Amino acid sequence: MGQYEEGCGFTRRATDSRRIGALMHRITLRRTCQRRGAGETLDGKSLIVWPEQGLGDVVQFARYLPMLKRRGLATLTVSVPSCADAPVASVDRVDRCVTPGDVTTLPAHDYACRIMSLPMLCETTVDTIPATFPYLHVPAPVVER
């Protein structure tokens, strides 16, 4: 329990050993977050985050998105299934929320990572797990439908 650095390392190795995925190959990137250089900051950079497995992972890990902007990230784009775009777009500090089909229309990003890599990127410990609730909101017009 609480061995986040070790667990995130296993996730990173699994990601590095597999093909990163179709989304990454559809946009221009300088490098992935998993290969971010030691001491390299996110200051002024752009990042696209995309889903890895299911909608539950998007809901669970969306809480990390505001942390990225607090670390100096200039532009945060999140790719999610269309059924989750409104709630994820409501997360504090998300600049753009797109569906996977819209990824090809995006400008180049400095970095990309899978949503389940966010705890590693944010250097999570037991004490730093984002616990601000609610972090997702459904816009009133969507609720009214």
C-alpha cells in the first residue's frame, strides 16, 4: 500500500513495451511524457492526454488534470469518448476536450500521455492524491436534457 513510485514504474514499463497507440501516431509530438527528460519542466509546453482502457479510468484519473496546469503546462488537451466530453471539459484548467476522431485536426503538441500515466507524471504519493471533490461537473443544459 502506498508504493506509487514502484507501481507507476510498472505501468510505464508496460506502456513503453507496447505500441503507444493509434492516437499518438495521428498527431505530431516531440516526445511522450514517459520519456520526459530528468529535470525537464512542463513550463510553457502543450500536452494531450488520452484514454487508455475504459470510461471508468477517465473518471478516476481526471482528478490529476488540474495538477498539470499548476506545474506550468500552457495547454492541456484531453481526448475522451464523446459520452464523457462535457464532464471532462468541466474539470478545472482543461483547455480543450476532443473526441478521438478529432485528434487529427489538432495542432502539434509537445507531449502526450495516457490518462493512467498521470499519477506517475505528477509524482503521486499517498499524501498527494488529488482529493478535491467534486472534480467533474455535468453542465446544466446536459442535465436538463
